Amino acid sequence: MDMNEIVGILKDKYFLYSIRNTLLAGLIASIISIVFALGFGYYHLFFKNTFFYRFINVINELPVVLPHTVAGLALLLAFGRNTFGFISNTGLAFSFGALIIGMVFVSYPFAARTISTSINLIDENIINVARTLGDSPQEVYIKIVIPYIKKSLVSAFLLSFSRTISEFAVLMIFAGNMPRKTQVISSYVFTKIEEGEIELAITASIFSLVLSLILIFLMNFIEGRNKKNA
């Protein structure tokens, strides 16, 4: 890869739009995933033996094992024109919102797993004492649990975000591959390969690789700090 190739891809407005779509949708999806994961963490702590918790726990694992082409089709059927046709001709599909929904679908399980694992490390005596003193489950969760796992929230966010930028199949099927609108880095690379512009595909792939390495470094750095301060 030479400087001309770098300059060439930086001049490609579709590549720049794909970066914007990837980072913005990934950021929003990761925040939503953390919020949902905190809700799951509450049930994980106080309602672990209920049927509702067991059901949600199974649903959490589904995106991890489900083929992503099948997941993309499922989202298309769930949020497409047959169910959300009142919004547009395609429902929520093939829109920027579809990018966010698809990214939440694949990233939320990792956030939920990270947060529930952190909650398992909390001394049960702390929770029991707070409950004995009259705090409700909601108060215990907000005043004690969330501050305790705040470092894990950062790790969960980075893990979720790294998962969003790597997704391809779900987004291609559910959000489409429309330049400017729903094209992300992974689908941009796919498009350039199809068009025979291998140099641009390679350069975009290297950019994605560098971004991934930065996220890995951040996650390892935060994990190292957490262990050092433990």
C-alpha cells in the first residue's frame, strides 16, 4: 500500500460515509446494548430463579449461535414492511435505524455477559446488608451494584463496539448496502472486491484492522488496570 492508495481512498466519499455510518451506528448501538445489559443484570441479581429470567437468558445466547444470515432474515421479517409498513415502504429495514438495530442484536449478548459476570463477583453479604437496612432492589442496584461494576461497563462498551464494527451478514441483509445511507466499512470492502477495485478494498481493510487493533489495545489496557487496582 503506497501513499497514492491512501490518498485515493481518503478522497472516496463513499468510504468516508461508510466510516461515519460504522462509527456513529456502532456508538449508538453500544450505548443501547449497555442500557439493556444493565436491565438484564438487575434480573440476573434479584430474579435469577424466575422463568422470565431463564427465558431472557436463552434469548441472550441466541444471537451468538444463530447463523447471521438467518438472524438478518429474522430481523427483516420482524421489522420489515409487513410489521412496520406504516413507517415507510420497507418498514425499519434498509435504513440507518436498521444499522443500529442489527448492531444491537449482535453486540448486546457480549455486554450482558460481561455485566452479569461482574455482578457475580459482588459479595452477597453486601447486598443482603443493604436489603436488611431497608433498601429496595432498585436502590441496591443503583447505589451499590452499578458503582461496583463501573469499570466493567467500560469493558462491556468496548467489547460491544468492537462487535458492531465487525458485523457484515446481518447488516447486509437487514440494512442493505446503500452508499451514504447504510453502507459500513465491511460492506464497503465487499463492494470494492465485487467491483474489482482490490487496492481500495485492501486499503479499507487495513483501516479496519488498525481500528480493531486500537480497540484490542484499549480493552487489554483497561483489563490490566482493573486487575492492578483490584
